[in-house]
Amino acid sequence: QQPVQSPQAVILREGEDAVINCSSSKALYSVHWYRQKHGEAPVFLMILLKGGEQKGHEKISASFNEKKQQSSLYLTASQLSYSGTYFCGTALSGGSNYKLTFGKGTLLTVNP
Amino acid sequence: DTAVSQTPKYLVTQMGNDKSIKCEQNLGHDTMYWYKQDSKKFLKIMFSYNNKELIINETVPNRFSPKSPDKAHLNLHINSLELGDSAVYFCASSGSGQGFLLLHFGNGTRLTVT
């Protein structure tokens, strides 16, 4: 089951904040966030396991609400280098949790 | 050293032809994957191998046949190419334990079928 990401696209000015959401209709084992720049491969940002933990990576952090099966990616004080498409990938709880299914992506554009 | 390498980077071919994409990883990972990214950037899993054994086979036409000669290599052969096969194909690998499903992607192979 493909997770749903929102918004589809965000345009920011440098220094502004953004939140990207990812939700699933199924119970999740883990949520993964990746960033893909134009013409490049997706690059891993962080994993969140069930348990509601929050993780951070420089000025990018994420949370996982296990009860709601939702994850949010927080980008604070955005930099030009944050531009790209952000994908959440989800692994389901119980049984086949060895497959990562990606959402449709959120295109983030940071302008000077 | 490149962690996950794919060849070729670009592949332009005509409908009906057969082509292969090769992938190699030097990370010592047990699991390798093929993902397809279409023109709308949707990343969809196709196949996954763990220690040379096929563990995921999504709804993919049987014109696509993966082959894993050893756990460091996963190749993709496509028969009778169709226009709809045009996409970027990404190979990826992941380790075990906490690294499981932490995907390391290759740089992709852009396949164009004319």
C-alpha cells in the first residue's frame, strides 16, 4: 500500500521552514525519508522505527506517530541545498516488512 | 570507490529489442533491489534478492528477468522492449540489522525505448 505524501510541492525562500507529511492506511514498522536531486539517485536521510521516536539530521528532523501511522519531516531554516524531491518510504508491520514502498514525492524548491 | 554501480548510464533502443542492465555493489550487503522510476518520478519496487534468492517479485511483466549470480551482483534483462518500459531504473542494496532497508541507490540507468 503506497503511503500518501503532502503537499505535492512546496516553494520556499531561503531561511523559511517547511513540513512534509506522510501517512499510511496500514500499520507501519518503519518510515524512511530520502531526498532526490534532479538527475541524481535518491539519498537516505533517516529512518524512524515504530515507537514514536524523533530523529534529526542537521536542520532536518522527523517524527513518527505510531497511533496515526503518520510521519512528518521538518526542514528548518531551509538552505538552497535542500531543494529536491523528498520521498517517504514505508515498511509494514508484521509479515513482509522487508519491502520499502515509496510515496509519490514532494518537490521542494528553495529560492534565494 | 562507488558503492553501488550500474551500467550503462543511458540506454536508447528500439521497440522489440532485448537489453540488459548490470548492477554491482561493494558494500558487502546481502540484499539488492531493482526500482523503476517513471516520468512522474514514482519509485516502484520491482524485485528484491537476498543472498541470491528472490524474495520480492512485484507485479512485473515476465519480460523482465532479474539474475543474481552472487550477492554482490544483480542484473536485469528485459525482453521485447515496449514504449512503456521507458523509465529510469535504479539498483539499490541494503545491509542487515539496523541497516536493513537503508537503501543505497546506484546512479540509475535511463532507458529510452523508441
